[in-house]
Amino acid sequence: MHVVDQYDGLVFDDYAEAGAHVERVGFPALMAAALEGVADLPDGFVAAGFSNGAGMAEHVALQGRCAGVLMVSGALPLAVLGAAAWPFAVRVQLHSAEGDPMRHREWDEDFLAAARASGAPVEVFEYPVAGHLFTDPSLPGEHDAPATELLWTRALAFCAAVERQP
């Protein structure tokens, strides 16, 4: 496993603070950092991300080196990332909380429509929880242990399936 630290070690206590940082840095710089962070990996890896990191994983997958993308609590329309189509060989797994107050369902649907149109295998999972980062145990108001366990079971099975594909 390889984790890209797009925020240079910075952590945030609330979403507004994190969003302000993203605005200051800008998506182009974050996208470049995501690509730089995986530059030394061999082709065929799974790009994964949570929230804003899901969009960055999506961007990395659009470059054609990934075999799969695993996104939690976020997806972006391809046009936001400057792409017209999803690469047909890149498998997709998207996880979302039904009651996520930060969720943009229309973005999810736009992304999923493009991925399905490419013929890529697509898996979508919705959890009956309300937290944006429901997998994070450091956020007791959002964390949901049963949903997190189910998500990780599905995510690890996805990674294993991608690894087995020719």
C-alpha cells in the first residue's frame, strides 16, 4: 500500500477549514500532487480515496495506469477533471452514505453514467448512515462501525478481484 499525502501533513478539525485549504491550494495543484505521488508505482494499481481524495483517485485513474478506482464519499463529473470519457479497462467501486450532507448525488450519477458507458465494471454501495466520513473512528458523530466493516470487506474484495484480473 502507498498513501499520497496531498496536504503535506496538515490535518483539519472541521470541513470548512479543510475546504478553505483546498480552495487556497487549488484543484490543479492537488491533481498534480496526486499524479506525482503515484509516479513510481507500476501500472495496474488501484487508486483509492476518501472525500476530496476520491476525486484525486478518479483523476489518477483517468491517466490510464490504474486497473481500478475505489472511491468513498465522493465522485466528480469527468468534465471537472477535463475528461470526456472513462477508460473502459478501469474498474470502479463507489461507496456513499445515504444521508451524507456533503454528497452531490448528481455528481455521483454523472460519473457513474460515464463509467458505465465505457463498459467498465461498476459497483455502487450505499450505506444507511449519515456521516460524510463514516469510516473514521476519530469522528464519533459520523462513524458507523458496522457500515465501516462492510465497506472494508467490499473494498478488500474489490482490490483482490482487480489484482487477479489479467
